[in-house]
Amino acid sequence: MIPEYLKKLLQNQSYNPNNFFLIAGPCVVENEALVMEVADTVSKICKRLEIPYIFKASYRKANRTSATSFTGLGDDIGLSLIEKTGKAFSLPTTSDVHAHDECKEAANHIDILQIPAFLCRQTDLLIAAAETDKIINVKKGQFLSGPSMKFAIDKIKKAGNEKIMLTERGTTFGYQDLVVDYRNITWMKALNVPVIMDCTHSLQQPNQTTGITGGNPELIGTIAKAAIATGVDGLFIETHPNPAKALSDGANMLQLNLLENLLVQLVKLRKAVIE
């Protein structure tokens, strides 16, 4: 479902209301050329396929395995470039927020505040995000079940915000792997909020001794197709023109030139599912 509060953000786009919506972009703002290239390419694909599109990039990566990993260009630059990209292509935008004191400033630049999975139980963060009156997308913790996300929803609603989405992004399986339990999509949809499948982070192989997170990007299509078949409302796909040279999460991003073919397949599958 595309709720009314999301439809308002998508009012500049022409799309099939029966399609899933897409949240996509590079993992992090590396430079202006990258975010503009990805937004331009993905928005054109989505326009052709009538898919509602939200641009995503992190202005800062606060959760990196190694202290030497790239974390961003600086909050002001990162947020400004996300805002500039959204305006350039008439797209809603989203990015992660990591602490309660970031929310107000981030809300001045982006349309949807995303709560990272590791922080989905942080009460002060959820309340501060809710108080911006922006749409809040909470990623389900790798350590939580779908039904337990009702408590995150309760915290946001008690702060006066009903504009909530939840994202499934896999469950910890041992120390260095994740698995996707598709029951969580059904369980979270029962909480009466839109549910999104994160098709890229759910394929991470975290906590590698090299200090660099691994991944299985060849399975992105499998994850996405199963999610559509399960009835998910939206898909989250991080994509990059050259994942091997990406400054963050390159091991599990989809190569940009592979996105259109995958989305064509997913639109066909979605049509079959709803019929």
C-alpha cells in the first residue's frame, strides 16, 4: 500500500498505484556527481516502469566496522547534496539519522527519516524523529522479530506521529551472516504500516576480520522476488555505477546497469501477485 502521507511526497510523479514503491540510491554521499548520476538513471527507469521512487543516500555512515572506513563528506555537505539531488529530479529523499540531536537538522533537508536497524530500540531517537513530523522509516533490528516492532511504532505514535513505515533487513545468523525470514513481512504488515524489504543490506556478511563487510549481491534478485511474492509494499535497493569502487557497502550493492532488468521482472511479478 502507498499511504496518503507518502502519496503527498510522490505527487510530482506519474506512477501505477498498484506498483511497489522503490527506495534506491548509493549507500553514502561520496560526491555530487555520483548522487546526481544515480538519481538521474533510477528516476528515468522508474518513470518508464511507472514505479514511485524515493532517492536514498546516507549523509554520514556512523556504523562502520573499521575506524579507518569512510564515513562521509561532513553532515552539512552530505545533507545539502541529498536535498539538491531531490530538487533537481523532483524526488522525495531519505537518509539515516543516528542520534536524537541530529533529527531536527536532518529534517530541514530530507523528507523521510530512516532509523538504522541497530538503533530501532533507541527511545530518545525515535521520539526526536517523530517530533519532526516527517515520515519515519524504522529498520527492524537484526536481533528482533517482526511482531516486536510494535513497540517502536508505539513510541513514535505516542510522540504524536502516525507516519510510520517498517523495513525488513534480515536476521543475524551466527556471527557473520544474515538470513531473511519472510514471515516478518506478513507479521509487520499486520501492524497496519507499509512494509519495505531491504534487498541489499539483508545480504550483508558483517563482522569480517578484515574490517570490511562482505555480501552476496548475486542474490539481490532472489530476495526482491520473494519479497514481492510475499506482498511487500516497497523495496529498498542500494545501487552504484561501480560497486567495487564504492566507499561504503560495495560488497552488497547492485550494479546500476543491472537495475532496470531486475525492476522489469519485479513489475511483472507484482502484477501477477495482485491479480
